[in-house]
Amino acid sequence: MRSLIVLALFATLTLGFHINDEEEISLRRIHGDCLQQYYIPSHFLTHRHEYHRIPKLKEHLACLAQNYGFMSETGHFDTSIIYNKLSNACDSEDAELIMNKCAIELDDIFETAAKFWYCLEDEGLPYMSRFIDYYQ
């Protein structure tokens, strides 16, 4: 019974998430480029609660954020790009709330990127899930 409730909740949270084919192709290309640059097995992306122990994973997630336009090379978020991309993936009101919750700049660029991507996942925007399965 619990598994049905969890499944229903997951479906509800991700049901409104949609990115167009162009964005999905772009994400997959960037993910592939970043995997080659930092040479990490893509299954590391599924170790979300252990990212602090895998420095290359945090570097990879920063690479994704920077190349997708969410973050500058200095670790500052581009909120206009984030808002535009999120509002194309979900309701614009939700996009603003999620952006404000997830786009928190920390002292460490790599930590900032990791927390950002995992926050999006927690908020029902499974960007990473789009390319994890593709490369496994």
C-alpha cells in the first residue's frame, strides 16, 4: 500500500514536468560532454546523498549547470535563464517558487551546483533523470 502511495505521489510531482525535444537533446549532449571532461561513471549521479564524498560528481554537476546556462563559471546563477527554462518545463508560478528555493549560491561553486540539481529533482523537476537513463 505504501509503495502505491509513493508511486502516486511521484507521478503527481513529475506529471507537470515537460521539456521539449530540443532541450532534452541539449541536456544529453552537455551531459555527455561533461562526463568525458570529468570522466565519471554516470551511475554516480544516482548516489545523490553521497555527492559530498565524490568531488568529481560535484564538478560534473557544475559543468552541467554552467553549460546549460543556469550558472556562470564563477558560480553565480542566471535567474532569467533558470526562470525561462523552468517555466517551459512547468507552471510559471511553480517555476518562480522552485527557482527561489533551489538557486541558492553558496561559497563553493561545486556544492552550489550539486544542491541546485538535487533540489530540482526534489521539487519534481527530474532534469537529471532525463539523461541518467540515456547513458546507462
